[in-house]
Amino acid sequence: MQLNTGKRLTTVVILLLAFGGALGSFGFATLRIGQAWGASAILSELTFGTYNGSNFAKLPRYGRLMFSLRESFWFNKSRYYSTDGQDRWIADIVFPDVKNGFYVDVGSGDGVRQSNTKALDDRGWKGICIDPFPTGMDTRTARLFKDVVSSEKGHKVKFRKSGFMGGIEDDLNHTKDWVVVKNAETFELITTTLDEILSRADAPMHIQYMSIDVEGAELRALQGLSFSKYKVDAFTIEHNWEEPKRSQIRELLESKGYRNVFGRGRDDYYILSGLRGEGW
């Protein structure tokens, strides 16, 4: 009799421990999902200016739950490559239902590592990658242009080939004294403009996304783009905290109808004012 009582007590304790563990796991999962839901809602509201007008708000409740579940437990991690979430912002917040968008990646660097557009290729987008010394493009579907971009074409410039830090010598700022940059091989190249490359590529007039990361020449690159001819919905632009370039970029884009929604890492994120999502 005492033996049976002991077994019952042991069973009760085990059941209570299992129930407590399950309850704790459920609580932890609920917390993580809630955090992911809230983060996506805030990011959507920042992007579109209003939560009700965002793609996340358009999702049915179960859709928002499933999205938050994926995000909270890193089920999407392998799909993204950029350093500060540029690709996730475009793919999941701005254009989550677009499978045939078009992008332009200016200063694309490596086609996979730290790429802002590889994830878009994976989703079926088409686009252009521009870099005078690209690497890792074997798995990319983008058209590649090995050019150096500036505000005017036909100018001879010195370009330091230094991997992710490479750029036009006269435009390099805080990185120009870094050993890896100072010791980099220098090439003389002829500049071209975004207009010229887009024309050569027969790019569409409507471009969903443009990433610009050219180590100090971002403003010059923008100055070579005809905003009256090409409509770009969203930009991410590296600034490296360099003034007055960062402010000048913002002034230029705001004069063209763009809104600076937030900054993250070395990039500022811009969206065309009044743009609404395509739905999920």
C-alpha cells in the first residue's frame, strides 16, 4: 500500500513538473511572438506613416500570428543576407506580396555576403547590380554592370580596390586612412551615371527598390539619376554619419517627394511619400 502511494505521488510530481514546463514554454513562446508582432507593427507604421495603411495591418489576424511566429523563432534567418535588415525591410515590410519587382543595387560588392538584394533574387525579382570589382555573382540572376557611378559621365577617377571599402579616392572620407584602403591597389576608371546604365539596361521606368552603397559617392550617384524619368519607390542609402553629405542626400530626396522613415546602422531608409503596400 505504501509502495502504491509512493508511485502515485511520484506520478503527480512528474505531471506537475511537465505541466509547469509546458506552461513556461508557452509563456516564453507567447512573449517572443508578441515582441515580433510589436516590432513588425512599429516598423510598418514608421514605413507607411500610419499603422492602418501598412501591409502588416492588412494581414488577417492568423496571418499576423504566423508571420510573428516565423520571425520570433528565426525561421526566416537563412533568407536574408544584408547587414542591417535592408532586404527584410523591402521583402517583408514594403513589398511582401511582390514577386516580380525590379531593383538597382549600386555598389553591390559581393553578390551574397552582406548583399541587400540577393534575397530579392530568391523571391523572383529582376534587377541590376553595379560594381567595378564584383565578387560572388555566380548564383545571382541580376544583370551585372562593372561601372563606377558618379554625377557625370566621362570623368577619369582613381578608384581604390579594397573590397567592401573600395571607392573613388576623392570621395572616400573616414575610411581613406585605414590601412586596408591606403594599401589597396588603385585603378584609373571612367565614370558613368545611373541614367546611362539604366538606359543601357533598358530598365523599367518604375523601380521598386534602389540600394546605394558606394563609400562616400552616394550623393553624386543620386545626382546622376533623373527622378522625372524614373520612379523609385524606396531607397536605402549608406551615409556613414558623414556630414554634410547625409543632410544633402536627405534634402535632395525630400525635394523629390521622399520621406526619411528611419536610420539603421550606416544606412538611411527612404520611401516615396504616399506609397502604400501591395498587400500580402
